[in-house]
Amino acid sequence: MSNNFDQFIQEVESDLRQEKFEQLWKKYGKSVSVGFGVIVALSLSFNLWQHYQAKQRDIISQQFVNAQTLMFSKNVSDALSAMEGISKSSHRTYSTLAKLNVASILRMETGHKDLSKAETIYKELMENSSVEHMFRELATVQYVSLCLDKSTSSEELQSLLKLLDVCTKEAAPYRHLALELKGMIELKQKNYEKASEIFVAIAQDEKSPKDLRLRAQIIAQNLASQLIDQASKDHQ
């Protein structure tokens, strides 16, 4: 009798739990299933988007490599067209790199030479805060190197020197190139002692690229000879 009663109680409790579950499911089940469905859909969408992004990166990466190959093989017209196409893509890094390459092509001695357009590209990149910092600095260095030949007034040259300040800091990626440009600007202004100091510093810096150190050493030696000759003339 006791066993039958216990079994009866267990069945009642089981029915009550089932009824409670069914009530809860009727009340919340739809929301839970919808919520779970949304989570699954979002997860699936994110994975699909990542796959799409990776595929797009692979495509534009290959396009960029192909465009560079055209540049190296001196197929300038096709390289320019390819780089201009990539520069309009939504991939920020490759778009920026393509713009820098377009500007480089426009500086070449070819039928596509357009220094004004190259200058505009560099200026837009260096003033665009959404562009990665190292690329803004590279655009600044290239802009200064392009403008140096045509800048003659003291105001113009001082403006170029100011632009290079941020590029000559210790951790700056293009520090040595920027320092070399500073030295050239000081030379153009006939500030030979300042120029000599800059080129000596570059030549003595072991972190300087080998070719740049060699150039700096040659210029520094020539400047030292000129300064000695000038000092001799001043004492005569």
C-alpha cells in the first residue's frame, strides 16, 4: 500500500512538473526559441562575413601584387590603371598603398607624369586622420621631397621643415629619410653648419639604412671641406 502511494505521489509530482514546464514553455518558449534563432543567425552571419572579408582580402592582395609586378616590369600604363582601381577599394590599407603607388608613378619620367596630381595625393593622405599613422608620415616625407625642388622662398622652406618635425622623432618609421630631407633644406638655405650637423648625425647612426649613411657621409665630408675653405678665406 505504501509503495503504491509513493508511486502515486511521484506520478502527481511528475505531472505537475510537466504541467509547469508546459505553462512556462507557452509563456516563454516562443521568445526563447526566437532568441536562440537570432543568436544562431548572428553567429552564422558573422562567420560568413569573416569568410567574405578574408576572400576579399585575398582578392585585393593578389590584385596589388599583380599591379606591383606591372610596375617592376615597366608596364607603367597598366600599372597605373590597376593601382587607381585598387585605390578606390573599401580596404583601407590596400587603398592607401595603391594611392602611394599611383603618386610614385605620376612622378616618373613617363607620358603619365603629373607632379601636381601626385602632390595632391600626398597632401590628402597626410591630412587624413583615418589613414594609418605610418602611411601619413610616408606621405609627408614624399610630399616634402616632391615640393623641395620648387620651393625657393624662406617661408616655403621653413614650412617644409615644420612638416618634417613629426617624422624625425626617435621612434618615427621614416626618421632617417626625414632627417636627410631636413639636411637638404638647410643646404638649400645655405645653413651649412646645420646641414653638416644633420648629415654627420645620420652617418654616425648605426640604425640608418646603409645607402643613406653612405650618402650622408659623402655630403658631410664635402661640407666639412667647404666649411674649412670658407674659414680660411674669412681669416685672410
